[in-house]
Amino acid sequence: MTYRDERGVEYDSVRLPTHEVTDAVALDARLVSRGIGRKQLSIYTGTDGAELAQQPRTHRRRWTDQQWLAYKEHRQLESELGADNAPAAAVWVVRPHGSAPD
């Protein structure tokens, strides 16, 4: 961000430690312009479910039906692969030493 004081001197904001919440500028400076905005991602037009899952949520408004289907299939596959399908119970047979099987 760029600031300008009443004499016309411009100041660029200085990064402070992360626990600070203010910019270090002169007290009489006024905000002139904000920094460069974020680069906008172009809308993904393919139907790869993994790629669609990484797209910003705002892009979902423009998805086609095929993209929605690919996205939902990808999410379902991920949830199935992530689920723990181990048996819920197991049986242990404990026999004393020296006993012969029947």
C-alpha cells in the first residue's frame, strides 16, 4: 500500500512482525492506493475431478453439468478410499499350553 502525507511525500508500507496489526507510516499520511490485487485464476473448462476440487468455490457458479458430475464422483471416490474398511471385530482363540487340538 502507498500513503502520501500533506507535503506530497509518498510512503510505502513496511512489513512488521506478524503480531503487529498496523503499518509503519507517518501519522499525517493518507491512503493513496492499495497494493497489487491477487491474480485471478481462469475458469477451468475440463472435467478432471481432482482439478475441479482445487478450484476456488466462486468458480462453481459457472460449472457445467458434466463438471459437477466429475466433481461429485471425485469426492465420492475420495471418501470411499479414505474410509477405514477394517473389520469391526476380531476373534482370538486362546488355548492353554500342552492341550492338543480336538
